[in-house]
Amino acid sequence: MKVRIDPGRCQGHGRCYDLAPGLFGEDDEGYGTVLGDGTVPAGGEQDARRAAANCPERAITVVKEAEA
């Protein structure tokens, strides 16, 4: 499983990196960024889905490895 952020949709609310700090960080302007290559480690699936569900702009996509 991987996560992605659409930078065109992200408005910098910060919910992703508050809810899943192991998967997301912030850039210099406070917009969400994906840490590493976006691979969700074992046990992190729930955090990835929670972050995606709580993004008000729906900028986060969670994809299975076969789709990535």
C-alpha cells in the first residue's frame, strides 16, 4: 500500500501529518508531503486511511501496491 498527495488540492490543513506523522510531513509552507516513497509500513494501513478520510480537500490517495 502507498499514499500520495495531490499538491494541487492540498490546502495545508495539516491533518495528515497530525494523524499519521510516520507517513506525512510538511513542507516549508505547511503543505502536506509524503515521507519517503509513500510506502505504508506494516501496521500503518489504518493511519493511512484515517489521514485520507480526514483530509478536507480529499488530496490524499491510498493505493494498493499493484496500482502504485
